Amino acid sequence: MKIHTIDTGYFKLDGGAMFGVVPRRLWQRLHAPDENNMCTLSMRCLLIEMGDRKILIDTGIGDKQDAKFRSHFEPHGAANLLASLKQKGVQSDDITDVLLTHFHFDHAGGAVSYNADGDLVPTFSKAIYWTNQQHYDWAINPNTREKASFLKENFVPLQEQGVLRMIPTPNEIINWLPGIDLHLLYGHTEAMMMPVLTKNGKKIYYGVDLLPTSFHVSMPFVMSYDVRPLKTLEEKKVLYQQIVDNLDAAVVFEHDPKVEAATLIRNEKGRVVIGAVVDPTSFLSD
């Protein structure tokens, strides 16, 4: 197994929404907002090379949304999904699998693109796309709170064109592929999947929107976007029981604008904090 982080650019979200009940005077010390109270966030995907499979985890925001949408979220940066893959020597037709952790637009937007005829088609024409039935059902009939995050053009064409597969979810931890487990989470949205990669006795947890940035490591730092924030706190506690003080485990932060991955430790006060910043590409090989 070989992993790469894939930079798909940046976007902005409201700082108050990103940090929930934590007062601005506290969170702005960690992540300074702009004059409109917006915080810059990355959209960091993962590419896993394993045997003859090239597996992409999440796809960023994509480029098919209109100017009004873009004005709300300000996608920016020189990088994009396909260009970043090419930098790794991977063409779009090389991707065999796309795992969408959940269907929010900043995770699934790049899954579908317009072709030359103006039709919506899978961005990765030879890939199978993966979700689970619980999450698909939740996204296809969204609640009012999440409706703006579930843009059906990002995932319905995958179903219509027969490339979307449902991962069975009999348990909350799914052994999906050798070395890749999926943990089902319910705080941020229904049945979000957190990939956990294992090699040489080491583990990488892809933090998705449970731990979107290194700034969210502190327990009270929970996003207002979460549909069940108390469940998110429980899920963070379980995660920390698994990885805190374990130097053989690290978290990749999908939305952190600077820190790609880090280990977690407890400080002298017993609080969970960043231990060491690590390179996720080499962490599993060291």
C-alpha cells in the first residue's frame, strides 16, 4: 500500500459555523478569519495505490458550480483534483475506485463533471464509486438543515449511470479491503465513513469531518454543521481512546490549510493535543 495526499485547492466557510459554541476570541487565535469572518480550509483527498487498484478517497468541490455558489464558498488556489493526480503520475482513467466518505459538496463535488456535450458524467470513467445505503438514503431525501450541502448533481448521476456501489454496513467498523477499514460515524451526518489505513503495524486515520482540522482536536471544538454534535463528542472520545499516545497512529486532516497529518498526545493537563506533525506519504512506510 502506498498513499499520497491530493491537493484539490481551498475554499472558505464561516468561522462561527466551523467552531460551533467556542467563542471567536478563542478560535481566532488558532485560525484567523478574514474580514467577513470566513476561514480558509483545504480539501485534501487521499490516493491509495494497492496492487492493481488506484483508490481515490473524496474528490473536493469540483469546478461545475455556478458563480453564485462560488461566491458563497470562494474556492481558490492553483491546485485542482486532476492536475494534482497528474503530478503523481496518475491519469483520470487510471482510477479504479472512488470512495466518497459522504456526499457534502466539498467532499463529493469532483465526482461528477460536465463533458464536452454539457452532460453530467462520472469524472473517473473507469472507476467504481462507493458509498453506503444509509448515507445515500439520507442524502437523497435531505433534511432542511443539510439540504444545501447535498447537491444531487454530485452523486445522482453516478447512480443513474450504474457506477455507484453500496458497501454493506452490518457493523460500525467495516473491513472493506485488506488494510482499509471504514468506521461509520453519525455525528456530522448519517453514516459518514472514516477510512483507517493499516500497514507495518501503523495506522492512518483519515479524519474526514470528525477531525476536519488540527484546530478541532480539542474536545469542545465541534462544528455547527454537525447534525448530532453530542454524538460527535462521543465519537471523538472513542477515536482518542484508540490513537492518543500511540506513536504508531496518525490523523490526516482533510480541511487543515497547513497541517497534513499529525500524531496526538495528552499534555500535562490531560488534554488531547497535537504531538508531532508527520508526512502521511511516508508514515506507513517508516
